[in-house]
Amino acid sequence: MYKGLLHTHITFVILFLVLYTVKTGLLLAEKKEALHLLRQKTKIPEIIISSIFFLTGIGLLFLIAEIKALLIVKIVLVLISIPIGVVAFKKENKILATLMLAMLILSYGLAEMSKKVEKKEIPELVNLPANAPLEVNVHGKAIYKQYCTICHGEYGDAGMSGAKNLKVSRLSQEEIISLLQDGRGTMPSYAKILSDKEIKVVSEYVISLRK
């Protein structure tokens, strides 16, 4: 459900951005007749696009694992840009139209930035010698707790942000390692966050969660 909702949201966000980029471009180019014609022809489609854009966005907020500060800023920017956009095109104000478009583009960029994973300190790994062996139920569990529980939950079956149920997963260890390194869908890549040894031990812990 989450992934379908996310893909729908992204699609309509892009359509919304394209529409307002074109409208802003026409306004800045002083092509008012073309702008009026476009507004008339896209009145209904714009209502549909903006409605799906906002409804899917609200739906995602209830399914997302963590609401970060950047995501909050994005939401605020979108909400502020709406009345600015209404006034901008009603009064054909170039400055306000440009400001609205800049805010929308910035909000999209902030949403992408909020997906990035930050390196976190794991007490069990601090001051651990580079050649020291890692234990599945100590180090693997600690890494899983730090990075994975937010979506997968303590036992692997939370299902937040579209996360798969690890209790019933049948992926091989090689496939799990590949997912951790490269990421897929809503799951980010951990290749630059975790070492190969850390990825291997957390993959072993993930397998241990199976029924």
C-alpha cells in the first residue's frame, strides 16, 4: 500500500510542478493570452492533480516511519506556497509566481534530502578493534536496532514505510546483503554507512528473525 501511494504521490507532484513551471514561464515571458488559454484548459485537470497530490501526501504522513525536520519544513513550504500561487496568477504577479515555484521546487528537494541516512554511533561498535569478530546477537542486533527498527520494528514485522515482513522473508543472505548495500524502493543504501563486515553481521541477524 505504502509504495503504491508513494509512487502515485511522486507522479502527481511532478505533474503539479510541470504545470506550474509552464504557467510561470508563460507569465514571465509576457504571454498572457497563452497563459489564460492554458488556465482555462487545465482548470479541471489542475484540481484533480492538486487534490491527488495533497491527499496522497496526507496518506503518506500516516504511514511514514519517521517525520524528520526537513519533511516538516517541506510541508510548511507547500502550505505557504498555495495562497501565494493563488494570488500570483490571479494578479499576474511575476515575483510571487517565481517565489511560489521556487518554494515548490525547494520543498521537493527537501523531501529527497530527508530520505538520506545519517551515520549514527552504535555503542557496541565504539572502540572495537578493526579485526575483532562481530557477533550476530550483539553487534548485528545493535546495528539492526539503530537503523532498521524504525521501519521493520523490533521483531521485523512492523511494516512501516512499506517495509517488508522480515519474519516471513525468504531472501538469501546474499540478496539481503545486496539490498543493504544498494537499497531498493523506499529502503536507502547503507554502503556508505556500514562496513562490509557490519552489513554481513546485520544480514545474519535479519535471517535470525524468521519464524
